[in-house]
Amino acid sequence: MKKLYFVFLLLASNLFGQNSIYLDQISTSGTVDIIQTGSSNRIGADGTASTITGDNGVFTIKQIGDGNAIDFNLTGDDWYFKLWNTGDNNTQKIFLNGSNNNFNTVITGNSNSIIFNSDGTSNGTTQGTTAYGDFDFLISGNSNTFNIGILTGSYNKLDYDVTGNSNTFDLKQTGLVSGAAGHNQTVDVLGSSNDITVHQTGTEQQTAVLNVTGSSNTITVTQGTTGGI
């Protein structure tokens, strides 16, 4: 299959660029780079996510500015997905379906929201069916909210490295696994007044490692061999 390479470079001419991309792509071994700078930019439409379908691709998004938004469905296996977001009051909605994917996000700023479903809510919109995935979240800032849900996932490894105060994390993972691999989540937090909830179910081994430094943090961990979240 011929490799497809797409570059979307949107540089706002002022602080209120309001650039918008809607992408619907089907390819194998594709490379997609999207860069947006400025404020009020969007990838996907509100309520209608952009889509990429295929395998063995590289997909990078970089948004720099405030009040930006992402709505994206990615369906396929063996993807490397990198998201950079710098700024405040941004919303990222990412919906993955596939196996052996590597998802890496770096978020710097305050009052941002990342929704990685199904179903960490708020609110929807499904997918979140992943297996043997490796997901890394590097977060720096205050008052950010993260709803991470993998409702029908298995053998995924999720790592969170968080610096800041008053962040809220609802981290979920469920799906059938067996043996020592199971589900795995590692949470490293440096800061105060954070609210962290970790759920994992789905038979056999569930591993949660939390390293928290700071005062007035609230931590809840729920793990079980059976049942949903």
C-alpha cells in the first residue's frame, strides 16, 4: 500500500484565528500532521468527530493557544498518536478503537479537559475499545479535568505524570484479561488538592501504582476481578 502523507499547517494571523479542520481519511501507513496556533481553533465539528481509519500510521496534532477543541475518531492498529496542547480552556475528545497503538499526549496549561472514551464521560461518545495499547499522559497545569475510559479494553498500560494543583482525574479501565499482564495504570502526581479516582475490573491481575506528593489530595482506587465500571 502506498504511503500517504498529509500536512495541515494552520497558523493564525491573530489571537482569534478560529481555524477549523474536518478530516475523513481511510489509508494504510499514512502520516498525518496537524498544527494549529491561535485561539478558538477546532479539529472536527462539535458533535461530529473527524475520522481516520487504517493501520500502521503516524498521527500528530499540535495546538498552541486558548479555547481550542478536538473531536477525533481513530480506528486501526499499530498507530503512533502524539498530541501536544499548550494553552488554557482547551477541550480534547479522542475516541480510539484498535490494538497495539501508542498514544502520547503532552498538555501544558490550566482548565483544560481531555475526554478519552468509552466511558469516562463527560459525555460520550463511545469507542475506547483498545487492546495492548501503551498510553502516556504528561500534564502540567492547574484545574484540568481528565475523563479516561476504556470500556472494552484489555492488556493496556496507562501512565500519567501530573504536575499541578486542583486537577481532577477519573481513570477507568475494564475488559476481559487473564494472567499476570492484566490491566495496568501508573499515576505520578506532584501537587495539592487533586482528585484522583482509578477504576479497573475484568478478571485476573489489575495493577495500579500511585506516587503522590502534595497536600489535600483525594485518592480513590477500585479494583475487582469481575463486573463493570
